Amino acid sequence: MNLNELKQKRSEEVKRMEAIKATIDKEQRSLSADEKSQWNVIKAEIEKYDELIQVETDVEEARAKKVIEKVTSRALPSDKESDLFERFDLAKALSEGANPTGAEAEMRQLAIEENKSFRGSKGVLIPRSYLEYRGVLTTSTGAKTIATSVANKVVDTDAKTIIQSLGVTRWDNLAAGYFNVPTVGDTTAVYDAENSTHTITDPTVGGITLQPKFLHYTTSFTTEQLYSMSNNTQNKVLAMFVNAIEKGFEKELCAKLAAIDAISGYATGSTFVTSAATSTVLTLESELAVEGTAYLTSPKVRGYLKGLSTDSGSGIKVWANNEVNGYPAYASSYINSTLTTSGQKFAIFGRFEDAHIGTWGGIQILMNEQGDQFYDKGLIGVRVSQMSDVQVISSSFKLIKNYPVT
């Protein structure tokens, strides 16, 4: 069984357990001998599926890591680069801006060598290899504390983006220009005679095109903060910059998904009653032509689904253990959370590996880009940017909109 099938089986066992609990709660009694026996069998099944799910998860993570390494892997920094990374001072670089000296000038040149699109850029250029070295890039699990390649450096990134958890495909450090994402679709091997004519499946280029676009955010520092940055503080500042960019990716992904045409049959004025909960999610799944991997909705809808039963008797909830119908379920604040307004998105189901994010080079930091706006407050304006793009294969996602709930 694959991961989703195992999770579905586990979910079914949890529902059996919840049904027993609902019965004894309603009758205000303890487990009978027969129920206790059933309970232990169910518990053993859940533990079995937990172990199998972990095995499948480990295998999928290993596969994902292998794929990512093929596209974005970079050799460990040389002794020369490591020395440069240790000498680099972010505070000094921010102070010198587009005319750095010493290690900061070398770092700027390395950023340009890594990605030619940085040529002619103003401000401070931070190469991706340095961000990797400092450990400020969010991990595939969205972990908050991230160990770096240097054992004694650990940075608290406050990485709250769900991009990594959803399994979105990343194409990092792309060369200058557009990038046509190769796709092969869902292909299947077939048995045939050895001497028969065989169909050749080639990657298709051009299904999705990523092109560098300007993603940025603006913040500010006091002069005192700038000049008193310690090594650890600089790591935290870089982590803040990167996390803001990652949240920008999440926001754009949600916007792209929200633009997809919704499935029909859920007009404004319908009532989402308890008995319709299961059929609603199954409709989303059956409408999708590919194998879906996860659900995505807003925190407010998530809260609603946690209190919504799948039927009138068992007490089993639509959203339980961060799953909906056996699939992982996530919530983003960038999905509009209004439940009853016409036109708002209710739930998205799809194969999130068919959402793609591309980045070109590291990050660029420009100082005082907003002129004297911060002067009277004694602040230094900072604009952080990343050339990047977010695109989705619309046929790999389905959503429900115009579906008010009670």
C-alpha cells in the first residue's frame, strides 16, 4: 500500500475507536468485555499502521531528497569559501551597500558567479550557498530549529510556512532566463510482446514556464541595531529575510490555487449539513483526474471542520489528526477564511507536487530604497528581494467555492 492508502486504513481504525468511545460516553459507562477486546485489536492495528506509515514516509523523504539533490545540489563549500563565509559581516555589508570592500566585496562577486542575473544589481547580494552554509533556509519539514553544516551553529528561524509540508516542487538557483518545467504526466508500464512496437514516453517541455519576477518586502532597522549585530544576531536577521520570502511564496501559491475554476454543484444558499460532510470531500477527490496528496483550506474553515461530524451518530469529525478522509490536511492564513460570503474558496484538494516554485540566485538587500521616509524616526529602510516565480498545473487541483456552512 502507498502512503495515502496506509493513512486511509489508519483513519478507518481511528473511526472505529471513536465510535466505541462515543457509545460508552453516550451511555455513561465503561468498556464491556467485548468492547475492550475490540479496543485492543483496533489499538494494535493503529500501531501497525503507524509503523508502516513511518516506513513509507522515510522512503518518500529519501526519494524527495534524491530528486532535489539532482536539481539543486551544490558541493560543500571549499576551504576558501568557508573562510569567506566566516569573514563576511552582514552589518558591514549593509553599511557599505553597493560598494563593498574586503570579504563583503568577495561575497558580492560570488553571488554574481552563482547566478548571472545578479549582474548590474545594486545593494547587498547574498549568494544561496551562504544561506545554506548559515542554515537559514527552511527545511523540507518546516522545522523551527535548523542545524547547519557547522555543528555549533543553530538558528531559530520561526519557519511557519507550509510550502515544504505540502510537498511543493522547488527549482532553486536557476540560471538566468525562463525555465520550462519538464513533465511526463502519469505513465504506466505495460506487459507486451518483446518484438511488438513499443510506445515511447518522453518528457514534455513547456507545460509550465517559470520566469523570474520581483518578490520583495520592506523592513527597517535602527542604526544602533545595525552596528551592534553579533554573529548569532546576523543569522536571525538572515532567517527573518528568508522566512518573509517563503511566506511570499505561500501567499502567491494560495492566490494561484484560488484562481482555478471551482467544481459545479455548490451554489450559494446550499446548506452544508452534517450528513453532507463526507460526500463533499469525496466529491472533491472523485473530480480530480490525478492522485491527490493533500487538502488545503483556511484556519477558520479548519476550525469548523474539526467540530463537524461525518454523520449524525458516531461523533467522528471531518478534520481529525490533521487529516481529512485519510489525506494530510493543512490550513493557510492566505486562503480567504470567510465562510459565508459568495465567491470565497472553501477547500482545495490536489497533487501539490504539481505546484512549482523557481528561484534565481540568492537574495538582494537594498538600503533606504524609500528615500527619507525613515529619517525622522532614526531608522534605516531595508528592502529584501528574491527573483522567483510560482506556477501550478491547474488540472491537478480541485476546489469548492460559494459553499456557505451552517
